[in-house]
Amino acid sequence: MKKILLIVLLLSFSNVQAMEYSDYTEFSDFTDQYIESDDLTDVKVERRYKYYKLEKVLGDYSVETTDEYPYFDKDDYKYTDYSSFSEDKPEDKEGRITDSKTSYKYKKIKDPNLINISASMADSTIKNLKIFYNNEEINYELTEGIDAKEFTIKANKSISIAFKEKYDLRFLKMTFDITSSNGVSAFLNIVTSTDGVNLTKDVPVYKHGSSVTWLGNQSGVIVKDDIWDTYYSDTKLSTSSILRYDRETTLYRYKDILYRTYNLTRDYYDEYLNAPYEDYIYKDEMDYKDYYAKRTRTIIDTEPKISETDSEDIENNNVINDNIVSEVIPEVALPDLKKESNQVPKAKTLDNIIYSKTVTSSNNLTRPNYNYSNYYPVKVTKTVEKTPDMTFRLIYIIWPWFLILVILILVLSKLYKKRKECAKVKLG
């Protein structure tokens, strides 16, 4: 049964006529409009990407990057200034330069920015007041309304001398001339302070009419813990009431390398590309578009379709084609039967002559020996069309249905056999 089915299939395929196609055309230009391929259309797809170049946007010099400028340019750098010296050893960092030295640590009274002078027991008059720092005269401001050239401090009253900045008390010096209302001695209180905190206090007694020099490094210290600063010196210093030695130590300082920070932005080319172009060398894998080009072909119709019009003079009294062999029969003197039947005579055409001169195989007649010189050839225009092979067309239509019928019979036969086998098993 399987062999029969195979033979049926082969016979059915043998009647299918293979399609013939023309050659493909050249591919068209690419377009971003989708083109669907089919039997007559061959489609070529090209995926193109957005390409971009990187533009550098510069930031500041820095020891670290930021979100805005996440990259370093290691070829563009500079160093910071050195930090101040400290006993704290700096941590190691890339590009950091560390310096160290041996130093002597001291406790020094804080630097004052104000001196307060008060009188006791008698009025004191001060003239020619001058203040020096490192032996250079500096500017100061007295309490409002007081003339620096000469002013009197009433008993139990005070005046203030203010500086625009803080000065190391060790290098401060004050000179003035003083007289007392008692004509004997002037009793003063001299207090230094910084930001409202009193640092030192002196209670000198000056002779009436004397010139006085007051030195800051000889002041008496007010006993407080919050009036001291740490002071370092590369050499050992002489100590005093306002400068006390602590210990020898190591000091460190450092400077860091600063790299130029920058960011990279993408500058995209306007169109989608299939390869890098000039400076646009980076491909964005996430941004692409497909482009389509096509070429086409046509089906060649191999089924014969003939429509010919032959119009030619008949030569040698013969016209031959695929279906009909026609002869040019000369006009002969035939009985005028049409006149006898009172009918209009037909025109002497080739068809009429052939019809009247048709010879069958059963008559075994011979053509009369006519004298053709008395007759003329007839000009014939004949249209010949080949009709399709109707037998082939019927077979082409019937075969699929016949094939379906054969397959249906095979399936039903198998089902019947299985049903029969099942029935036997049940009876057994």
C-alpha cells in the first residue's frame, strides 16, 4: 500500500510544471522603509548605527573627581601649596609630596588685640603714646574722644587701645611720658586681652614726670588654661612667663598633585552609518536602524500562446501550417448549380473552393489535369490560434482530488484494520 501511495505522489508531481523566472534586476538604493521579501523580491538588509565622537569638557584642577567631571587628565597637572606644619603624619596618596623636620614645642600666651590701661589712687596724664611690634611702630585706636598726643586717665577709670589684628605679645612694646596729679607717682593697671579674654595683668608704679617703656614679654600671666597656644620653633628659645618649653617633636607638611578633571560628551553624526566616518569613530550599539534594498524578477510564461496573422501571396499553389494544408485550386468550369437553384452565387474564395473540391480517401479520385494558365491565385489572410491541450488541463485539475481520495481510502482502511484487531482482542 505504501508503494502504491508513493507511485501516486510521484505521478502527481510529474504533472506539475516548474516555474521559470527571469534574471534578477540590480539592487535598488537603500531606504529605511520596510520591504517584505517574497518569491519575486529579494531583499537585502543593512543595519546602520549612530556613530559619535568624544568632546572633552574641562573642569578644575583637583585631587579627586566629581560626578560632573569624572575623569583625570594625567598629562595636565600642578601642585598645591604646602600645608602648614603639624605633628600629624599625613597619609600616603598618589602624587603627594611629604616634608618633615625636627622642631621644639612650646606653650605660648595667645596673641592679644587689645590693651586696657586704668589709673588708681590719682589721676595720670599720658603724653606721646607709641606702640611698636618688632621695633616697628604700628597703628592703634583709642577710646572714642581721646587724643593720642595727650590724655588724662581719671582715678579708677580706664582707656582702651585696640589693634586691627593680633600681635605676638613677646614682640610688643609701648612707650609714653607720664605725670601724676599727686606729683609723686602714677599707679597703673595694664591688662592685655584677646577676643574679650584677659591674658596678662601688670600693676606698675611709675615716677611722676618719667618716660616709660612697657615690654609685653615681661607681663604677668593670668593663671588660666584657655589662654595658651601651641608654638613650634626650629631652634630652642629662651623661656619666660608667656613662653614655656614643652618638648622636641617632628613636624610634617605636604602638598598634593592636582590633575585636570574633565568629562566626555558624545557628539553624534546626523545620519545612521554602516562604518566610521572621519572623527566619528565610536559606535552606539543601542542606537541603530535597518535599511532595505531590493531586486526583483518576473515569471516567464512558458505556456504556448500563438496569435499570428499570415498575409502573403500564395506561391506554388500551396499554403502549409501546423493544423491545415491548403491548396490553391484553380477556377474550373463547373456546372452553375447555384443559378439553377435561383440562388446568388457564392464568391470564389479559397474556403468555398476547398469545400467544393474536398476529396476523401474512400473515393480514390485523381485530380483532373487542368490547365492552370487560365486561372489566377487567390490571396488568403488566415489567423491561426493553437487551442490549449484540454486533456492535460483536465488531468491537472483531476489529479489533486484523485490523490486526496486515495489518501482517504488508505486512512479508512487502516482504521478499519485497527478496529477489527481490537474486536478480536475483546472476543479473545
